[in-house]
Amino acid sequence: MEDGDDAALAPGPSAATRVVGVMGYPVGHSLSPRLHNAAFARLGLDWVSVGFPVEPGGAAVALAGARALGVRGLSVTMPHKEDVAAAVDQTTPEAARLGAVNCVWESDGVWRGDNTDGAGFVASLARGDRFHPEGRRCLVVGAGGAARAVIAALGDAGAAEVVVVNRTVARAETAARLAGAAGRVGTAEEAAGCDLVVNATPAGMGDVAGAPTGWPVEPGLLGPGQVVVDLVYHPPVTPWLAAVAARGATTVNGLGMLVHQAALQIERWTSLPAPVEAMWAAVAGPGHDDAPR
């Protein structure tokens, strides 16, 4: 290469580029890098987001490696949220309450962990004035990290009732307490009388070995006047969501929660307001039609 030829190279990451990433397993399907990179481009930052596949049980080692390599921040997805909560130096009150971290960033040499899932979920429901939890009856299937974030956020937002359904009753009881006085353990059949029904399990998720099978809630229990959310976004319309839509319910996939929780991660990492509309455009296309309806 002759002197000066490097000036003709396409711009891209350099030794000065700040790196963040999404850590999970599997992670190849994740839209998070696309969201983060759209935000960095709009903000004019020399940052890049990539995927880090980390097998179950490897979160603490991966976190130590990221720290050693100078990674600026991490988005954390299944199955590592609980392990990362135990491995960071400091957690926010929300992450400590949930026992789960989905966002890690470095500040003054301290690795901090937060959980932006619940706030992202409520923000996604409010988009387009679709649904506001205050005074409404809600049912959540699942008791894992994402489910706990949703349950807590619904309780904080003033839901009249948050019914938690889970195969393990003890985990359901623990999760329901996060909603305060509104939370209780119930059965899937109670979905018929709820305004909002949320699947917060991996059932229906593509490329996940061992994902639960069967319906989170029987589609026949659901219909017009109800908002039904599947936190899965890969595929965009799960068989369950398609069956529920055929019954006349308003259906929403997990893309909205993904975008809005990622926007909060951008703000933790950069201390700048997130360009939410640019992030929506990166994954939902023209018009930002996020609902599979």
C-alpha cells in the first residue's frame, strides 16, 4: 500500500472507538447492536456495539474480560441477568430489587448494573397512547428476569391487579411481591378477565433449544378489548400471538420493550438523550409500525 492509500479506506471502527456489546446466549439474532449503532450514528459518536455470545455460567468471567479489554458497557440478556447482578461492583436500587441486571457501564473505575426492562416495557405500551396500566387488571406469565421487571413496573405504574402465573409457585410468589399490594399468584384462566396479558417466557422464541412449548394462555380465553403482549420478538409474530390476534385482541410483540430499554441503556452509557425515533427506524422501518396486530 502506498503512502496516503489509507485515506481512501471506508470509515469504520479504529483504535479510538469505544466498544459496547450485548452479552447473551444465543445472541446471533439480537437486534440490540443495530439499535445501539443507529443511536451512536445519530449522536455522532465514535462508538460501536457488537454481540458477545457467552454460554450459561460464563457471565462473571466474561464481565472480567470486558473490564480488562476496556469495553465501555454491556447490554445483558438471557440467561445472564441474575449472574451479572451478582458480579458487578454496584447495582442501582431497581436492579437490586429485581436481582437482575440488563445494563452495565463503567464509571470512575466502578462497574455499575441497572435494569431498564420495566421502564422500557411501560414506555413501549404508552407509545401511541396504546395502553396505560393505572387502574387496570394485568396478568403476567413467567417469573424470570424479564417477567420480574414487567411485574414490578406494572405495580409501580398503578395497576389495580398484577396476577402472576408460573409453573413454580414459590418463584411466582416472589415475583408477585414486586408489584406490592397489587400482586398475587393466579392461574392462566384468569386472563379472560384482564385488560393486559403478557407472555414473559421464551415460549415461541426461535433458535432457543429447550424453550417451553404450548400456549402461555389458551387463545380462546382472549379477545377484543384486551391488549396481549409477547415479549418475544424473534420471530416478530409467534404462533401464540397469531392465534390471539385471530381472536380479535390487540397484539404487541417484544420489539417495543427492546427499543425503549435500549434507549435507556444508551443514556446510561453516554449521558446523552437517546434518539428514540432513529432507533425505532433502524428496526421497524418507515412509520415505525411496531405492533404485529
